[in-house]
Amino acid sequence: MSIYSRYILPRVIDCACGMGKLRRLRAGLFPQASGVVLEPGFGSGLNLEFYDAKRVSKVIAVEPSAEILELGRARIAAAGFPVEERVADGEQRMGEDASADTAVLSFTLCTVADPSRVLDNIRAALKPGGRLLFCEHGAAPDPDVRRWQDRLNGIWGRLAGGCHLNRDPRALIEAAGFRIDNVTQAYVPDAPRFAAYVTSGVALSC
């Protein structure tokens, strides 16, 4: 692991994903989480403050980077519910089947090597009728923006820890067998459009 990947990138991700505009997206969606919450791509725990401690019994935090997890130590300590940390990636089974009530994905499908496998594992972990709350950036609908996403995808991935600009999160979620319950798609205001088309909403495991 390079010095950049180990020491610099985790802080860049923590800062970028914690921007005010993205906080507002999280705040509008993640208070819906309830019961046992499975969060692949937990990162530095930026979602913890938005979970309702009266509704959430436990968070299973799955994160492959121990360095990013360490940045979230204060957030984990301040959570009003247990946080079970697992240093692993979402391409492995994430616990017992049908054991989670809610799964949360935030800016994760863009980075994982095999998003379809991650989504399959989430479906396996969710109870029947369990919900997936998602907030992901990806492929834009505008042809000009999409062309720039395709052009920049390689260099962006090298700088941003493997992040892909041109994946379609809604299509990936539906292809994995989830049923979209509601969805919002829009550009984040005042952000570079090639990295700012965000799809967020709720999908049901069925």
C-alpha cells in the first residue's frame, strides 16, 4: 500500500464525503434506517449522526480500510447504539443470512471492484422485505457530461481510490433483484458535474 493510499487518501475521502451538500442528502434519507443496520463501505462513520438511536439497535460497519475506520473513532464512540466493526470488503458474506433489517450504501458502489456481488451479499443479509437506503453518484444522463465521465474515469479512479464515474447505481440495484420504492436523481449544486450526479432513495428486498 502506497503512502498516498494509506495516509492521504483516507483523509481526502473523509473531507470530500463530509461536505455540507452531501450531508444534507444523508440527513434526508438515513434517519429511516431501523433495527440491525448493515453498512458496507462504512468509511469514517459519516452516516452515524443521521441514524435515529431510538430506531436503530445496532450498526454492522463493514469497511476494508482500517485507516479510514480509525478516522471515525470519535463518531463510533459517540453513537447511541452498538457499532460492530468488520475490516472486510462487501464482496465477502457480511454475516448471517436474513439477519439485517436495513442496509445502507453511500458512495460505495462507485468504488467496489464487483458491485453486483456486493449487492447480492446485501440481499442475502437482509430479512425478507428488508430495505436498502442508497445514496450513490454515477453515470449522468447528459451526453456531454457522460463523455467527460468516460474520458476521466481512469485517472479519477487512480486518484480517488478506485472510484468509477460512469457506473449506473440504479441499474445495478435493480439488476440485483431489488425493487425501487422511491428514487431521486439530480446533480449536486455547485459541484463538478462529472462527479456530481447522485441517485438516492429506498429499495426493497424481494
